[in-house]
Amino acid sequence: KDTSFRRTWDRDEYERRARERNRQEREQDEDEDRRRKGLKPLHRDRSVQPSRDLLQARTEKVNLTLTLGKTQVVQTSGSAAKQPGFYCKVCDCVVKDSIAYLDHINGKKHQRNLGMSMHVERSTLEQVKARIAMLKERKRQSKKEYDLDERIEEIKRQEDEQKRQRKERKKEKRKQQQQTLAGNEAKVGVDADMA
């Protein structure tokens, strides 16, 4: 019988991939242990790993209330995007609650898939001074001096304007009532003559 329709696996290739993955995980664990002890990680051949950008602040806001209060039909089979919970397009995974989602998007795996390392750029003294000066200037510009007397006058003007508008509305209403009353009397007078 011909059994060539069955899928064949390249066992050597998958064994090589598994060994490589185990080696990388072991190296990462060793480096992490060294970092915890306050030592620098071991220098290995970095040409294999792509250079990653430094960690950057998020520019867009994370919207956790997007599906709040909405009903969703849950299908156990299908793509991960259709599953209940928070879906990450970058990692193609689903997490069940908002806290786990925030932990995921701030975690190593997600940042690695975005092409970033977990290292932050160190600021220089000049950058820190410039930032503090900019924040002081912004605070000074946004701070308003409130003059109490001026504020009282403004409130008084607003109250007077509201009183004037109320009087005008009453006057208009009274005028309309008198016109409708005069119109009704004229109709009643005509009806009395006809009878």
C-alpha cells in the first residue's frame, strides 16, 4: 500500500529547533539570575539576536472599557480574536481580565514582539534640568490669579442679566395671553351675533 499521503516530519530539524530554544531559555535564566545578584549578564555572541530599541512610553491610551456592558457570543472553536477577554494583536493571545491584560502589555514577551528591549534610556543632567524648567513654566502659565472683587462683579452682572431675561419672558407671555384672549372675545362676539 502507498502511505505517502501522510504528513512526514523532519525530526532532525525539529530537534535542532528544540535544542536552540532550550539553549536560549537557559541563557536567559542564567542572565536573569546574574542580574538579581547584581552582576552583569554573560557576554555571548549577540550577532544572532536582532538589536532592539530601548523601551519607550506608550503614545496611545489603553482602552479597557471598550467592551464594557456589551454582550458577546462565545465560540469555543475559532480564532483567538473571537474568544472572550482581552485580545492582543501583537502576540495573538487572549487574557481573561483587565489586570492580566495590563500585565501582559507591560511584560517582556509583548515588548520583545514589539521589537523593544526592557532597558530604558538614561537621561542626562541637561535633559532633566530642561524637563524641570519646562514643567515649571507650564505650571506658571496655567496658574491663574483670581481677583475676588472682579469675580463678585462678574457674578452680579450675570445675575442681573438673568433677571432682565426673566422679566422679558414674562412680558412676552403676558402679551401673548392678552392677544389670545382678545382673539377669543372677538370670536365669541361674532358667534353671539349669529345666534
